[in-house]
Amino acid sequence: MDATPDIMDRMPGAEDQSIGAILVETGRLRPDDAQAVLRAQKARGGSFGANAVRMGLVTRADLDFALARQFDYPYLPGGSGILDPSVVAACQPFSAVVEALRALRTQLALRWMNARVGRKTLAVAGVGRGEGRSFIAANLAVVFAQMGARTLLLDADLREADQHRLFHLDNRVGLSSVLVGRAGSEAIVRVGALRNLYVLPAGPRPPNPQELLARALFPRQLRALEGLFDVVIADTTAAELAADGQIAAAASGSALLVVRQDATDLDRLRHLRASLDLTGSQVLGAVMNRL
């Protein structure tokens, strides 16, 4: 006797995970239209989603959203207003740009996460402003979170902080507050729609950012955070502004360089690489932004 259908019928949430149920629950499809799609599916065959799109009742973007929900792949549809559109891994997860970010995640997983060095923090560093450090850091954090890793995005750029803007967060409390003892773990904000992603914004700009990062408290805080998270991605200050980024990379233990085509000065990049080597930070490689 085949008991599988009965077992599936009794499994909690089995019905809720159907494409039709997700589309109806999220307001993308009316219940009576869902019934019409079911009738068309029974008559013509094919999947529920394909029939719904063919009938003009939902868009391909609606179907992508439902499929992502069904396979537990969190993202935010474009235009939600919850995040800045430049966080493409969350807003446009099926785009070619995000495929490249996933490939970068894979390379990092092979070179860094499997290195057995016991460190979980990666500093995203670069020579100049406008090269895309914050973009790479934010989107890397999202794709690691989408993989199921409990991920913290740490804004260690205490001069020109950007992550609170990208994630639409309050920046009145953050890393600078933690480093002077005015805040603790409550400064970390969970990005609820992405479940495994947390952000520690930079906080108020201090008059002494380099001195704060150079204190022994900063690496100790990183070690404590590594005990709470699987991955910590640290955004850092451009090297052309100050040595803050090198200090953050040294405390992190590993660094990823971001360069921008036709913009990054190669001599300054070599100098940054040499300075990171001197601090003992392991440079995993470089990523070309806006290729």
C-alpha cells in the first residue's frame, strides 16, 4: 500500500509551500484566479506557475518570488523600498551581477572558509573612494546569508560609513559606540526579511576613528563576534583617506581587495597589498568592480 500521499497531506506546512498558496498569501494572485489556474493546469498540463504566467495573472517576477520562498531562498523584490537598490543580491537575485557575486562567494569559501585558520572575519579593502567596497561588502554579506550562514555585516568605515544607508538603518548607535563602551550587542540589527543577515552600522562619526580601531578592544570585539556568527564581512575605509582600513584588515586576519576598472591606481594598489602583507593580514585576492 502506498501511504506517501497521506503522509504528505499530514505534513505541517506542506500545502502552504505550494506556488499557488504563496502567490495568494502574498497578494500576488486572487483566490478565484488561483482556482482558474488549477483548472487550466488540469486541462492542459504543465506547472501551476507556467499556466499562471501564460494566463497573464502573474508576472515572471511574481513567480520568481514564489519559487524563492518555496525553496527557502530569501530576497526582497525590486521596488520594496526596504533596501537600497544597489543591494542587488537581495533585490535582483537572478541577475548576471549576482551570479558573479555567487561565484566570488564560492571562491572565498574555498580559499578562506576552508582554510582552517579559525578566523571568520573578512575585511573588504581598497585604495580609493568610489571603487565599490561598500557595494561588494553588502552584497557578499547577503549571498552568504542566503546560503544559510549566520552573517554579520560590520561597517568599520568610521569616516564615510555607508552600510546604514544601503540597509535603511538608524546610525545613531553602532561600532563607534561599542568601541567607547556606550553600546553592546544591542547595536547589531537583524535584517528580518533576509533572516540570516545582521548589520552592525558604523555609528556616529568619532573625531579619532583610527585610534579607536587601533585599540586592543577592536580585535577582541571581532573575536567575540566570530563566536556569534559564521561569517563576518567588514567594510573598511579607503586607503587614500587613512590607514584605518589596514588596521581593520589586520584585526580581521583576511582581506579582499576591491579595484575598479580604469579607476584604481596600480602603484597605490601594490602599496596597499604590501602594507597588508606587513600587518599579517592574508590577502585572498582582488575583485574587479564594474568590469
